[in-house]
Amino acid sequence: MLYCPFCKSPIEKYWSYCHNCNKPLISNLEKDLIIKDEFPSTESLFYNTVAKKENGNHDDYIIEDSDIDDELGEIEKKLSYSEKSGKDMGSILLNKASLFYKKRDFHSAIKNLKLALQNFEEVNDLLNIAICQNELGLINEEIGYFDQAIYHFDRTIKILEQSEDKRKLIQVLNNIGNVYYLLNDLENSYNNYQKALNLAENEKLEQEAVKTSSNLVETLFCLKDYDRIIRILKNNLDYFSNHKDVYGTILTLIKFGKVYYYIGELHYDQAYQYLNDAIALIKKIQSQISTVLKARLEWECYLYIAKLHILWDHDIEAENYFLKSLETIRNYEIQDHINEALVLDNLAKFYAIKGEDEKAIDYFTYAIDIYKKYGNEIKVAEIEKEIARIYHEFLQDSTRAIKFYEEALEIYETEEYFKESAEIFDKIGEIYKIEQNIPLALLSFKKALKYYSEINDEINKSLISQKIEVITNKTIN
């Protein structure tokens, strides 16, 4: 009889997780490790069919510039010959674009993709048109032009919906879902992931269904649908266990750690165990993967372990893990990334709790810069509101406090977040009241009253009305 090493309950040999305590049984996976292709956040339709990916290497292509330049030289010769002979140049231009992408020369990559697209459109080669549109979407996403990325992915989807290649359609639905997720557009993100998942299940494409559900889980975290997340993760863990896919197993363990963190206090120990199990597996395969992939796997483990240490009042451990998370992200991201903003935001909150106000403001400011790039204005407003609170409550700088409250207010009013707008007007009113600036205090309280009326918040309407009445009576007397 086999027993779970965690809860000591009887288990079956083929189980990938204990059906009693839900903890992973990963001992069998340590034998015959298989590192499957990484599940990228977005997928190319081109590299999978044209470019050769090195076995076991999950990095971006790491090729010396001189080697790429030699290849580009050969391609120029082919282009010259094709142009003189009147032969199709689309495929050659597509290959040329891929080489510029390897060099991270995105401008030249886009230029050649558009030329390739023009060639394929002239002969109505729909599959290659779709490939070009998808690659343009990927590059625009990478350089932060998200509207353009969505436009190109949408064009690709319209073409692939008319084809029989459902696997490619599923890939691109995931791609566009990922961009909407980055933009915090949860409705469109969810709808595209769910459409991809339904299609994968209908076509009995098990691997695509697992990939899609793994992406969908990230949106479900935002929607707090934890029961469905656990169901998906259990199914995915079975799949990866059966296929001895350690990479997929690590991703699933990390997501298990996150979901049990969010479920709450009774599950913090489970969350901690899952995250550490993921780190243990990463260490077992680190000789088989690149430094960049190792960092991509580790950063979120460190982030959530840090958050757990905060809850347990382990300040030194929390700070260490936050900084390790930030360091790992910067190991694989060339430019600012939304994940870095997430870590910076959490690190700032940690310093705020510790009373290191200036350091907290610095990290909040770094996070704001990145969130602005990704168009997450509500997150910017939340942070500006927190900075204002620090200036007001701890640094006694009312001028800066009002400045940041007003910046947050501008976003909330534009986005019609009435409750948040009312709360800020109330806070500004309190500051003006303390400073004896009665006209501005009254003006702020009246605006707060207006917004509370809009949302029928009778309790706060009454409280604000009392404040207005007290100030008015004092002024008259």
C-alpha cells in the first residue's frame, strides 16, 4: 500500500495528486524527465512550421549576429534572383522577417512582414496571409502596440475561421486572449479563451485544450472563480503527469500555489508547499533549461512566497523573496513588463507596511510607469490613491497628497467609477477642513455627496450630509 507523504492517506500508484489533501505526488515525474516545448504566452504560426527550434532550448533564438547576417546575405541573393525571374518572393521575405526578429530588429521585421503580406495577397495565399498577420500581431504585442496587435490577430482569426486548420485558429484565439488579458479587458480575454477551449474540446485536441485552459486560469484568477480553477488544474496535472511533462507540471504547481493563496488563510500552508514543490522541480531540471526559462518559471514562485511571508510577519524573508522575484524578471525581460509592475507594486506595499514611506513611493512610481504603458489606468489610479494616503497620513504633506488624489480622481471620473470618486472627494474635503479652507472643503464634500447619490449609497450620503451641515453651521455662527 502506498501513502501520501503529506497527509499519510492511502493513495494509488497512478495518482498525480492526493485525492484527500490535494497535494501533488511528483515522485514518479522525477524519473525520465521530459522537457516539452514551452507554452508561450503567444504562439507563432510561422516558427512552428518553417524555423527549426532547438531541442530542449526554450530561449528566444540565441544566434551570433554574424551568423544571422550571413543568413540575411544569402536571403538577399535569393530575393534578387526571384525578382529577376519573376518568382514568388513571399516565403523568402517571411524568412527574412524571422531573421530580423531573431536580431530583435523589430522595425525591419515588420517592414519585411508587410512586404511578404503584400506578395501573398497578390496571389490570394490565405494561409500565408494569416501567418503574416499573426506574426505582425506578435511583434506589435512585444513592442507594446496592443491595439495594432489586436487588429492583426483579429484579421488572422477571420481568415482561419474559414479554413479547416482548427489548431491554428485555437492558437490565435489564445494570442488575442493574452493581449486582452494584458490590457485588463477580462471580458474579451475570457471570451476568446473560452471560444478556443470549446473548439479544442469539440475537435478532441487534448494538448490544445490543456494549453488554452492553462491560459484561461489567469483570467479566472481575476474573476475569482477558484472552484473552476482547481478543477482545471487537477485535469492539467493528470495530463502532464501522464505525459511526463515536467515543464507543464511546474506551471500547474505554481498555479495551484496561487489559487490556494487566494482562497485564504486555511490554505496558506498548501500554497507554500505547492510553490516550493515547483521550485524543487525547477532545480531538478535546471541543467536542461536556459537561465532565461528558469527565471520565467521562478519569478512568480518567489512573488507568492514573499506575499505569504508578509502574512506570517516574516519581514526579512518577505523582502528577500520580493527582490529575488524582481531580479528573475529582469533576467528575461528586455524592456518593462507587466509582471515587473506587479512585483514593484507588491514590494512598494511591503515597504509601506514597514513604514519605509519614501522607498514605498519610489517603487509605486516605478510600477505606475509600467502600468501606464499597458493602459491599465485603474491600477494607476489605485496606486496614486495609495501614494496620496502615505503623503497625507505619514509624511504630513497635504499639498502632495491632494496632487495625487486629484490625479487618481481624474482617472476615476473619466472611467465613471463613482464610488471611488466619492471616496476621494471625501478625503480631499477632510484635508481642506483640517487646513481651515472651508470653501474648498465644502465644494469637495458636495461633490462626494453627488456621487454617493448617483450610486444610492444612503449611509455615506447621510455621513457626508452631516459633515456639510456641521461646517455650514460653524461658518454661520
